[in-house]
Amino acid sequence: MVFKFVLCSDEVDDFVREIQIDSEATFLDFQNAILDSVGYTKDQMTSFFICNDSWEKGQEITLVEMETSSEYDSYVMEDTKVEEFVSDEGQRLIFVFDNMCDRCFFIEMQGISSGSLEQPVCTRSEGKAPVQIEDMFGSDLGVVANDKDAFGFDDDFLESYNDDELDNLSLNDDSYFEDQGY
């Protein structure tokens, strides 16, 4: 069977990708097809989540084995076939491509056809994909990191700060905390 998936993004209105993949392909094959279709590198941690009709995350399928205390079993993309979790039109998934900022593509299975595919194929590509890794601190990170006031410390704090205080502080010494009113 061949599954047709449509991907969209909540960051870019005109972004759409359509990927057709064999039902027996792995989630790693699916991930690679997605990343290739948007021009992303394959050096980031990614995950698929099986979702319900309200896009609530359920079972996670990870790129690498992760220790988890989740209520769900652990599945790895390389060892998990798409057909193990997807079988119906309308099935929803989320593909997290930027774990640091929890950015993702929303995926819905739009069709099933007979036959097979050796390799996944992107059959529709519209709009520019969002950037792969979002700069959490803004584009002027170098300037911000060197700006003394960037982190909200006022001049009084910066002038009175003394590195030696931290060097001499023993966290096992209760007298320091008592002196501070704790």
C-alpha cells in the first residue's frame, strides 16, 4: 500500500508538502523524506507523535532510543514501520523537527492506494519551509551576550558584584544563609 501524507506548518501559511511513502517503510524513511523535501539537515533530534483528531500527542517515535518515564512504550524510527501506527485516512501525526523550541509539522494521511514504492517521494511542494532551527535569543545574539544590561541587571548590581564572594561561599555553611535571612 502507498500512503499519501500532507504536511503543513503553523509558522508559514502557504507551506505544503505532500509525501507518498510505502506503508512498509520505516519512520526513519519518512523522516528523511520530510527533511529532504524541506532542505533541512539530518543532524538534529526529531520525533513523530501519533495524534488524535484534536492534535493531542500520543505515542512518540524517536530518532534514537531514549530513556523515558512515559506511559507509552518506546519506539525508534529505524525499527518501526509506518503501517504499525498508521492505517486510516485522516490519521494525524506531528513531526517535531526543532526540539529546543518545540517546532513541528502537522501531518495528515490523505489517501491510500494500492501498489508499492521503493523510495518515498515528495509529490507536491508549495511555499518555503520555516527555518530549521529557531534562534531562541534573536538575531543579535552576539550583541546581547556582550551587553552588560542584556540580562536585566541594573548598574548597582554590576558594580557591587564580586566574584570572590562566590569563591568563598560554602553551601554547607549555614551561617551565610542565616546572615541573608533564610
